[in-house]
Amino acid sequence: MSANLSSAKAAAALRTSARVSAELLVVAVMAAATLWVVSRMWSIVWPLIIALFLTTLTWPLAAFLRRRGWPPALAASVVTVLSLLVAAGIVALIAVPVASQSGELVKGVTEGIQRLREWAAGPPLNIGDDQITGASDAAMDRLQNSVGSAVSTVVTGVSTIFNGLITAVLALFLMFFFLKDGPRFLPWLTRQLPGRFATDIPVVAARAWQTLGSFVRSQAFVGLLDALFIGLGLWIVGVPLVLPLAVLTFVSAFVPIVGALFAGLVAVLIALVSNGLTDALIVLAIIVAVQQLEGNVFQPMIQSRSLGLHAAVVLLAVTVGGSLAGVVGSLLAVPVAALIAVVWNYLRDQLSDPPHEPAAGEGLPAPAPS
């Protein structure tokens, strides 16, 4: 005999669903409002993000100097000047030759795509020219839109080179103050917040800082290893534009999964155009081998899985970030997802019930009957 549907339980379930839907809607509206405010203040937020990334990269050196008795201001000044010298050296030794060879790089990629197009049009694929043209046009439109959105996002409120320099100088000064006064921030924040916020927010901020530092430093080191091994392989094979391709590999490492695929595709296309199919296959094998070492050895060993994000979550985060803000969104997607995971894990710990402790006498064996 079938049981009758309870109208009271159905009404309660509907009320619960409506309440949860309303709460989720409020959260979504608040998230959209936050993103809107951030976009309107991007000329300030972007230097702040750059300064945080630079601070996480250079903080170990500043902390080392402070432990050796250096005053905070002196340690921060030395690290900041040293960072400027390193950046100037990179521009002088790498960026200039990369810029001089950028035309050849673009030409090589274009010719490689054309060869792949001709190969796909023949047997055994026999893909029609209209299909290839449509797919390539869609891909180019997607790439141009992504690059355009990235540029427009980065330079929001910056209409001249002078304003761009001001943005860079602002990020540099923020980095100096973060290095100098960073350890005093959490105690100051604790004194400014009331009640439980004085405990919760500093703890979350400290965990977020550790996560962000782990991500930036590990990605930089992994990208350096990728650029070194792949660049060495390209040099041995005899592929031209080794230095620009190595730089592209290093920069692309900050966009997990997608960046490695993009940099590898460019290297294979250059090898295909300049050296032929055999060398292109060798380059492909080198890139696959290095990426396997990165995924199975480098990142687990260096990062120690400190981010706690599954590969599928990383891929989805990069995809969503790229669709929302282009290349900049892809760059920031993984650290933002990791910071959200930090907040969620802390909230889950605070909202979880404590483990059940047996009361006095509870769980003891019953006395044997006399």
C-alpha cells in the first residue's frame, strides 16, 4: 500500500528551498557588487595585487636579513633595490632580444598554423577548407578578444604611459611598505576589530598569506625549471628563437595547465616551420616529458600540495577566470580559488560540531551481576 504524500512536509521542504534560494541570491548579488567595485577601482587594485605578488616572492630574503639583525626599513630598502636591479637586468638581457625577434616569432607561428591547416585538409582527415577556416577564425577571434580584454583590464584608468609608470611606482612603494611593516599588520588588525572578528579575520589573513606565498614562489620556481629544461632541449635540437620561447614558457607557468599547453604549441609550431616534422615531433616529446616531470615530480615536491586544490578545480578556475577577465583572469584564477578554499576551510572548521566526548561513566562496561 503506497504512502500518502504529507502536505506539511512538502510545504516545509518548499519553504526551506525558498529560504536557501533567497540566501544564495543575496550571496550572488553581494559577489557581483564586490566584483563591480573591484573593476571600478582596478587602477588601485592592480598595483596592490602586483605588490602582493612581488612581496611574496621577495619576503624570504627580507625575513633572512631581519633575522640577521637588519632594521626593517633597511632590509626592505635593500630587497626593493635588488628587485629593481633584477628587473632591469631581465629587461636588458631578455626583453630586448625577445622584442627584436617578436616579428619572427609571430611569423613562425602563423606559418606553422598554415602547415597544420594544409595537413588537415589532406588525407586521412580530409577536413574541408570551410571547416578549417571557420574554426581558425573562431579561435583567432577568441584570442583577440581575450588579449583585448586583458589589456583593457590591466590599463583601466591608465590612458598614457605616464599613468602606467605611476601605477608601477605605486606597486613598488606598496611592496616596500609590505616588506617593512608586514609583520605589524596582523597585530594592528587585531586591535581594530571588535569581538570575535579580532580572532577570526587575522587567522584567515595569516593562512591566506601563507597560501599566496606558496603559490607564487612555487609557480615561479616550477616555471624556471620548465624554461630551463625546455630551452635546453630546444637548443640541442637546433630550434631558433630559444630565448623567446624559454621566456614564454616561464611566463605561461603562472597559468596552470592552459599556459603549458599554449607555450608547448608555440614551440612545436616554430620547430615545424624551421626544422621540419621530425624535429617538431622531438620538441613535442621534450615538452611532454618536461610537463610530466612538472606534474608528477616538481609541483608535488615543491608545492607539497599546499594549495589543496584538485586538478579539475584548477582547470575550471582558469577557464572561468579567462572568460571573465581574459589573460589577467587566468593569471589570478588559481590564487583566488586557493584563497576561497582557505576561507571555506576555516568556516567549515568553525561551524563543525566538536567531536563527541564521552561523559563520566559513559561507555564503561556494565558491572557484572552479583
